[in-house]
Amino acid sequence: MDTNQAVPVEVALLELMKKTGYSMMQENGQRKYGPPPGWDGPPPPRGSEVFVGKIPRDMYEDELVPVFEKAGYIYTFRLMMEFSGENRGYAFVMYTKREMAQKAIHMLDNYEIRPGKYIGVCVSLDNCRLFVGSLPKDKNKEEIMEEMKKVTEGVVDVIVYPSATDKNRNRGFAFVEYESHKAAAMARRKLIPESLQLWGLNIQVDWAEPEKDVDEETMQRVRVLYVRNLMLSTSEETLQEAFSCVRPGSVERVKKLTDYAFVHYRSRQDALDALRLMNGTLIDGALVTVSLAKPAAGRDGGGATWRHGGGGGNRGYVGRNPAMRVFPLPPGTPLSPSSLQALKPYQMSSYVSLLEHFCYQHSWSPPDYYLFSTPGPKILLIFKVVLVSTQNSYLPDKLCALVEDARELAAQHALWSLGTHTHTHTLGPRYAHTPTLTLWGQGTHTPAPTLELKFVQELSIILFD
């Protein structure tokens, strides 16, 4: 390392290219190293690229490439550059195989690249999907596809979800898939101005949030099915009976939340057979979509914590921990004070925030949350929401084990009672839009405790912020 520092950067980079045979070109604020010499096949598959952050600003490819070569054969190395000649502190490394990218993450995340300097490495996915909100609810997939093709280029698919209460109407939003990340970025740039309307309405546009892929070895152990597009009235008992089509006793348990559910099987083969038989069938008059559920990190195929993807298996809430979309914060980034009221509903991923925003829009005071619990050794929790401005209160019909879950459920119930069905489903540009809560009560196999509520404490939402 000391030897490289003594050599001018330009000379060190020339020596690297001479040694490896790779080319190097700088354009549009990045320096691209690769592809490999003689490469004549297609680009590596999706999931083969990693993001590298916290790179020292005076470190370049001559030092970085040898480190990342330890994980596998590099296809391209893209280092983001400043006009001054320093790097911008981050890079993208694409390997020729997905497995190599995963190896790089395991080997090099939190790697000490220089004494006291640690880099961060995580998967990077080229996002080709946009979230489009505030659409007319009477439009179907074909109509939305046709309209999006009129105003943008490269549309390959549109994903629309039917309303939980009326399957002939959509939920007021859709996900639009483009042929490439570049096409999606150009479409987003064109759709962002508020002057552009679809069917006379101002639409909301943002990137849909991709989900980290679950490795094939883990997915090979999955024995849980994710079922969506259910009627709100469909019970767990109905699902248990329908999904026991493989053989009696094959279903271990069913967990239903609003219009989706998880069906746990005793064996993987039974789950695969049921997937083949049940996908696209009618349950209580609704055409359901069935797929393998993706386990959260650290759980095997039979674990109890699952993520669901409302948009074809993409990022949703993982167990009781919402999956966060995070970005690097470069030094010197200007920040300005903001508030919840300045945000739009699609930027919020919790019912509590949405309810507060709803109250603000109607010039109401913030909601008050009152906590109750059940007696007995296993204490379960429930919140009552009180809107002082309207003199109304709302109490859900389910209990939760965690206070955070209870508060979210209470806010969700209040929003539904207020008739804001669209807001409670359109929680933001995510493929999955409803938190997974641990509930006891109607619609579960766990017997609900006797509902002799004991007053515990009066809590305002402010105490939880």
C-alpha cells in the first residue's frame, strides 16, 4: 500500500490495466473499469453487483480492485468521481456471477481497507420499477398499461392490485416495470412534474423499492405459501380447508391479515403441490395469487418470520421489523429541517404516521392513544384511538404482544373506520404495503384471552415519537 501511494495515481492505473488487460474509461461522473478482455457473452445476471460505501476519498482502482478480486471475477468496477479528481466515497462492483457478489458481501462488508477505515458492502440492484399512485380506481391493468405507454417509453409490464373490498376496482396505485433502469429513470424524470396528469389527475411517482434476493439454498427449504388477493371476509378456516387439497393434515397452520395470508405446510413437497394446484383459483369469489413466501434473514424454511411481496415477491415488511431503504450520506450533504406534515402519504410506511397526517389534513388535533392490557400471566395489548376533534374513538378487535404492533393496528383500524381505505393500502412505493403484526383475536387459531381489559396508562402519540 505504501508503494502504491508513492507512485502517481495515473501510473498506478496504467500498470493495473497492463497487468489485467481491462480497459478504463471515465464519463458522466464515474470511472468504469472493465468488462474483462475478450468477454463476448451477455452481461451478468441481476444480483451480481454490490454497492461499496465509505471508501477513502484518495483511494483508487489500483488499491481497490485487488481487494475485490479476492471474492471473484470482476465484470466491471465503477468508481464515482468528483471534478477535483478525488472519488466520491462509493463504487459499484459487478461480478460475473451472483455467488461472487454474495461472497464479496460476506468477505468485505466492514472490511478494514486502511488502518481505522472500514468499508461497507451490500447488494446493488438496478431498479426497473416505478410506483405510480393516485390513479383512478376504475382503471384496469390494460388501460393503465396503454396510458403509461403513451407518456413513457420501455414499459414491459404493469402490476395492479384489486381492492380488498371490490375486486373489480384497483387500489389507486400500480407498479410499472420498464425494460431497463435507464428507461425507468427517464420515465420517472418525465412523470415527476406535477403538471403531468393521467385521466385528469395529478399522479404520485417514485421508485418502487426492490428487495434483497433470498439465496437459492434458503428458498429450497421454504414450506410456506404467500396467498394474496383474498376477500376480507375469507376466514383462516376456509383457507385451511382449501389449501388441504394436497392431503388431509398437510397444513400446519394459517395466518391471515387483511387480504393476504401465509399457509404453513408440514413438508416442502406438500407446499409445492399446493402452489401448483391453488395458484389462480377462486376462493370466496376472489381470484387468488399464490407464491412461495420469502423467509426473513436468519430463518430457515420453516421459521415463523416471513416477508411478503405485494409486487411479485419484492420488498415488504420482514417479520416485525420494517425493511428500511437506506442511502449513503456523503459528507457535506445539505440538510434542512422538515416535518411530518410536509410529507406526502406515499412517503410514509406506518399507519401511525398516516393517521397523524390525515388529522393534519383535516385540521384536527393529533390522535391520542390509550393503552389497555389483558389480565393473566401472558399480557396482551390493545390501544384505543381517540380523536378529540371529532369526539370519536376506535378500538380494534385484535390484541398484540408488542406495544409497537398494538399502536400500528389501532391506527390502521381508525383509518379504515374513517373510510380512508386507499391510504391504509398505499403506504408508499413498496411492493408490499401492510405491516406484519403479531395478533390474537378473530381469524386466528390462537384462542383469544378473555377480553377483560384493564386500564394501564394514558399515552399520547407524542410519547412514542
